[in-house]
Amino acid sequence: MLAASLDQVWIRYRPPRRSQSGPRHWTWALSDVTLSVDEGEWLGVIGGNGSGKTTLLRTIVGVYQPTKGHVHRPGRAMSVIDLAPGMARELSGHEYLRMSAAVLGVRPGELRSRRERILDLAGLPDAALDQPVYAYSAGMMLRLMLALAISCEPAVLAVDEVLAVADLAFRDRSLALMAELCRNGTAVVMASHDLEVMANHPDRVAVFDRGNLVVVASPEEAIASYSASSGAASGTSAGTEATHSGSASQ
């Protein structure tokens, strides 16, 4: 059964103004993307910077609404994408956890019932929640937010490149917990630049390039496709630089 699907989805945005002069042009962050993930499936997402990975995750969980196309998401979707506390940096860990839970659609009673489970998953003492979150390391923030999402056993869990800030032990534990979620029916959609993780954990991997879905295939096939296209792009860039260098020296 489908956990989430995108049908011919387009997402348009206007980049921030780099200077006061000149117009800001709209650009497509996702272009005609059709993609689905089944219950209990682990879908990896790879691509270069600006390829649309984070936009895809935010669209799957409902943070972004399509400019065109449709998203089907019958169950609860949760995400661990942005770890920065932003304007909430003065809040204590307790307050930040309550605020984050509310944003993710977790009711106060549900949060209270899951509190011990969250702290256990995060590997944090209760006293850590008394501290203001501006004192948290990126790793501590990751532990708290990922533990909150995992403890709620959502229908879809979207995880961005956040595991890069985790220590090796917590990263491995997180991957094991996500695998357990999949066995229990949760669909995991994870974007990462770590090709070793992408090769060993997802059932399928989607490759994105400049907002376009290039291929969805087995991890081995998808990584080979991505590596080949990245190598070709690097070769083209290197060749262009060599040509420019040669022209300049003549």
C-alpha cells in the first residue's frame, strides 16, 4: 500500500535577491516529479547541491504545497530536516520539544506518554532538557528531534542530511531504528550525500538533478547513474577550465 505519492508535481520558488538591482526570476525547484513510496519501504534520495532533495522531502511531508500536481499522503508524516532553532533558541529543551511536537501534530497528552521513550532514544538525561537550546550542539539537537519523530511511529518519516552531524555510534543507532520503523510499516525517505549509507540501507534510491527526477532504481544502479553523471559533469567542467586556461596563455 502506498505511504505517499507525488503525481506530476512542480514546485516554483523565487530565489532571494542578491542585490538591490535586477529582477528576481522564478525558478523550478521540482519539475514534473512523479514518485511514490510504499509502506515499509526505505527510499534514498541523492543528488548534488540544489538538485531538489530537500524540496522533495518538504513536499512529501506537507511543508510545501505543489505549484502544480498532486501529493497523496494518507497518514501522519514527520520530518527531521532543519536542526537550527532559529527564533526559538532561548527556549529550554522542554519548551522546544513541546513546540516542535505541536508543529509536527503531536498532541500534549501523546507527547507526555512518549517522553521517557524520547529521552531513551535520544540518549539524553532529563536534566539536558532544562538547558536553553542555544547551548545544544548540532548532535544534541539531532538526537532530540530524531527521537521525537521516531517515537511517534509516523506513516512517513523524511530525514535530510542531518545524520552528517551525528557521532558514528548515534548514526548507526539511528539507521538501525529507521530500519526497525520500516519493518513496522513506516516509509522512510532519506536524502544524503553519504553514498555508503545509500548503498547499504534503502530499498530503492532516487537520483535528482536540478529539480528533475533522473532515475529511481536499486541502490547499486542509482549510485552508478549518479556517479557517472557527476563524473561527466566534472570532466566537462575540467575541460572547460583547461580550454579557458589554454586560451588565456596564447
